[in-house]
Amino acid sequence: MIRDVGGSYRRAIIETVRHFSGWAPEPASIDALKAEGCWNNDWQASMELLRRRGSHPLPTWDVLVQVFSGYYFGGDPEGDPGLWRGFIGREPLLVDGTFFAALSDRGIAWGFVSGAEPPSARFVLEQRLGLVAPPLIAMGQAPDKPDPTGLLRLALALAGPLGPEAPPVAYLGDTVADVLTVQRARQQQPSQRFLSLAVAPPHLQQPGREAERCRYEDQLLAAGADAVIPSTDRVAEHLPLAPRGRQLP
């Protein structure tokens, strides 16, 4: 997790659902849906919230995606990012370019498996963080998480042939789907060591939300995360992992 999407992707879910139903789901409703582990795609999450609300008729898929993109990008997703006027402009970064340089200095290869649309992912990685041709598998380039295809493809590109002789592959995410992706990668490549690191999203790290954050972190651990870490920028200091299930300081 390298950006705070509470005011962008999650806001786009809320506004898309409101657009079609008049009902604005609370952030806790979105957290609960995400905790099910199968709604990593925010378009699908929006449609599912409408379905559960009993909205009728449901929008067509293409119309829902168009409305969602209007809120999120506020312009042509394939066009000039300088013309975007949507929620994407409200994404605080959680790390900077020096974070990735420090990983490289430690001999840690890194890359991204993202549920974001390729234009969104490239904009953040290349323009905002200044990364040059970062290894990336984004929406549409592999099946949606928790399908492990994207993670396995990236791991192969970064670590070479997978197996007992390959270096450990760690994946950091902030949803149950991210954790389940690692679990399913282990099932497909049982001789490869995979590590599942998890972190609570920024909106749950605000003062006064400690109980919600604790419940969310418990869900990540219950899904199979090896450890919950405090924040993305501290991931390097937590490799290798502490014993499974222990929350790291």
C-alpha cells in the first residue's frame, strides 16, 4: 500500500452507489465488504453494494464503470493526467521514491500487483513517485486478486524460477483479498516461501478508531497474514518476519 485511497477509490465507491440508489454507504460497510475477500475490484464492489441494497434496476456494467471513472478520474483515463479533475487528485502518498531506493540498496527486488487501472497505477508510480519503468501488473493484466496469477507472474520476473532455492517472496497488502492471494500462491507453488505482510488502511489509523483498526487487523490475521506491520514505510525493518500471528511494533 503506497497511497491513501480513502478519499479517492473509496469515495468513488460511495458516490457511484449514491448516484444509482440515493444511498451513500458508510466506510464501515465498505470495510465489511472488503473483509469478505472477494471484492478487491472497486467496480464489482460498487455493483455488489447496489445489489445488496436492493437497487432496481441495476445499472449495466459499462454505465457503472463510466460513472465510477467520472468520479475517480474526472477526465479521460487514457488522456492527459493534467486534465484529470476527479478524486485521484486527493491521494496522499504513504512513501516516496527514497523508500524504493533504500529497498534496492538492501538487495530487495520490488514490484507491484495492483487492482488499480493501469493509468492510475502508472500515474502514481511514474509521475508522482518518479519510478522508472517499475515492475507492475495492474487491473486487466491478470485476473483480479485473490487469484494469485499476477503475484506469481511478478515473483517469477523478480526472483527467477520459483522453488526451494528461490529467495522468499513477500507481499504487502491492506485487504483480506491481498492476504488470500498469498495463500493461493502457496497452494500453487508449495515449495516456494511466500510471506504475507498486512497493514491497516490509513482511514483506520486515525485517532479514535483504535477499536475498528484492531478488528480489521484481526481479520487480516485470521485470513492468514503472517504479521501486521504499522505502516508501509517500515516494511524493510520487518524482514524477516516475526513468528506468525504476532503484531510487530
